[in-house]
Amino acid sequence: MKTSKWDKIKRSLASGLVASVAMLGFVIPAQANQAPVEAPQVSSWSISVLNEGEKYGIFPLAWYTDGTFQQPITADKFQALLKATSAKLDALELKKKNTFTVPATEKVITRESVINAVYGVLNQYELPESINIGTDEPVAFFQKKGIVNGTGKGLDLDKPSTVEQAVVMASRLIEYTYDAVDGGAKGLLWKATKGQNTLYLLGSIHVGTPDMYPMKKSVRDAFKQADSLWVEVNLLGNKDMDYFTQSMAYTDGTTLKDHVSKETYAKLQQVLEKMQLPKDVFDGFKPWAVSNNLTLAGMTGAAEEMAQAAALGIDAYFTNSALLAGKPIHELEGLKLQADIFDKVPVATQEKELNDALDHILTPTGKPDESMELLQSWQKLWVKADLDKFKQSFTSSKEMMTTDSAKRLLGERDKNMAKKLMELLDKEGSSTHFVVVGAAHYVVQDMVVDQLKAKGYQVEFVK
């Protein structure tokens, strides 16, 4: 494998944090140790739609940077997009009146061709009468529903459709259909109030999947109504990113081998060989960074998949959405605080936890993919807003509740978060805020939600 690719993998690994940390309320700093990446080829008019559509899993993100995103769409990409769009709508489990067949494509795929084909994807389902499908021609129907907006010169129906235009159209169709049938991920959402002040508290899973998008319209509307977004850490242009990067890596010329026993380092080499990773991939990182990455890799898959899962994280989605909407973003903690919690753990404890992670990989006590399956089950319960089962599964996990690492992540942090949220609720006047933190801070007993209730604030779970 080429060195340049391994450089990318190293940067990806450096950016990951353990999935339990993600659940317990630590973000994945995807920018840490990453070299500048090629900017996506997108138009200003499409950015907000693509911020949604890229989460749906209907096109690979590589399309952004392969040099063709603003070029006429090819038959292969068009057919792949239609199949993926149909599969996304299939997830709504609507009854079908016919089976969609990907049409044979012309040499030049026009905007009208895309409209007709995407309309065909929708028309295969039995839909509520309120949608009024079949009463208008595809172009008129899509205009009424806001799926097609045209250009300043009109609809340009006879012009070749670019990849960007086709993706935007498919993305709008998915969002419209999910909203029309009241579909979408419900999430773990609470509403806290005092007087005229409201907090929407969304429990985040920091590593996501396309199944978690689109979110239910009521969740997105709650965010739109909010005056500001509150997150644990705002990673967009974070001034403390260098501090975090330096905290997880050795900067004194030493390497991991100089700080752990020969036995631990040898065990790490076995794991890296098993994972088909270069033997020096973690040499520059401290034990806590290595163990966190290994655990996350076990729950999400390969290095590239780790980065993709982080990009689909709930807090990352809302942070980007707030930026695009010009909504203020505030931090409950900050990246420096989170880095310090890990970095101040004694080296001996770090090595012990690294050995635990290595042993779990080399001699697993459960099924090989048990960790990944556990994370996937939480993601599915999150989509359904099944609070009881989510809480039961999470709190019964020894790794999430009883390990030394877990104990560091819950408790004092929750008191500080709850205190800041109480200050928002106690302010004079009227305000609405959307607060996204790791789900455990809300679902675990005696943490943020329970602390707000204990102080007399009105808090209800939004089903």
C-alpha cells in the first residue's frame, strides 16, 4: 500500500476517540492531525441541501472531489443514485403499487430526464392522498413541492443535468417524502422549560449511520426555532485543536515504546498485524489515544469508516447546520477540558486500559463483532426513540458504566453541564436553545436530566 494512503489512515486514527467516549459525551475531533483536504466542488445554492443529502447514504462523498460533481452526470452514476434513492424510500416501509425499474439512459441525461426518473421512484409507492401524486405532470408536481426550483433562466429542462443537480433533486425528494409521511429518526429528545425559556435536549451519538437521517421534521423544527445551539465542543475552527493534538501525541521526541512495557508494545504489534495496520501507526501517540482508537475501530470498522462514522455524528450534523443557518454556537465544555481529562490520567492507568483494549481484540470474550453490534443496536434504538430499551442496554454495559474510564466521564461533568443549563432556564425574558450532548448525560440516572428535574424544572421526554 502506498505511503500516502497510510499517512491518511494515521491522520484518521489520530482523530478518533473510543465509542464509549462518544456515547458518554466526548466528540471525535475529526480535524486533529489531518492535512488539508481537497475542497468539495459544490455551488453555494446547494450547500444546505447537501448538508442533509450527504447523510442519506445515496451517493459516496468521493463524488464531491472526483472532478465531475459539476459536470454532466454519467449513466453509471445516475443509475446508482436512483437505486440508492429507491432503497432509502423503501426504508419507510410504504406499500408498493409497482416496482421501480431504473430506466435506460440516453446519451445525454437532461434535467427533465432526472425529474421523470426521480418522480418514477416516488410513484412506485402508495402515498397519502394529501401528496396528490398523479394530479400533475412530474415537472409541475416537483415545482409545487419545492423539489425543483430551476435556475435564474428557468428550468433548463433540455440542458444536461450535472451530478450536483441530480443529487440535490434526489435529496429533496427524500426529505419531502419522509416529512409527508411523518417519517425519519426520532432521536432521544427532551424538552425542559421554565417560564418562557425552553431547552431542547438532544442526546447525541457521536458516530452515526445514514439510517439516522433524515431526522423527523419535528426534531429539525425544534432546532430551527432555537436561538442558539449548545454543544460540548464546537470543532469548527476550534482554537484548541492544536492543544488536543499535542495532548494525544508525544512532542518530546519519544515514542509509545519508551512509555510502555515491552510486553504491552509487543501485544500492540500483534493487534496491528491482526488489523493489517503498519506496525508504527500508533508510535507517536500516548496510550489513552491508542486504546480509544482501537476500541472505536472495533465498533465502526476500518480507519476510513471511522472518519465517515464521525462525519455522520449527530453533533457534527447540528454544528454544520447551525453554521449554515447563521445560528450562534456555544460550548458547554470545550476541547481543552476534554483533552485534559484523558491526558491527566496516570501513565500506569493508561497502560492498563490499553492492555484491556488489546486483550479484548486478541482474546475476545464475546462474538468478534459484539462491540460493533452493540453500537448499531444503540443507533437503531435512537432512531426509534426507544428510551427504555436504550437506557437498559446502555446502563447494563459494564464498559460504559463501571470501568475507571467510564467513571471519569460521568459525574462531575454532568453537574457542570446541568448548572449551565439551569442558568439558561433562569434568565429573564424569553429564549429557546437546542442542546446536543452525548446521550449518556441524559439517559443515565442522576445525570443532567434528573438533576434538572430535582431542581424543579419541567422536563419531559418528547416521543
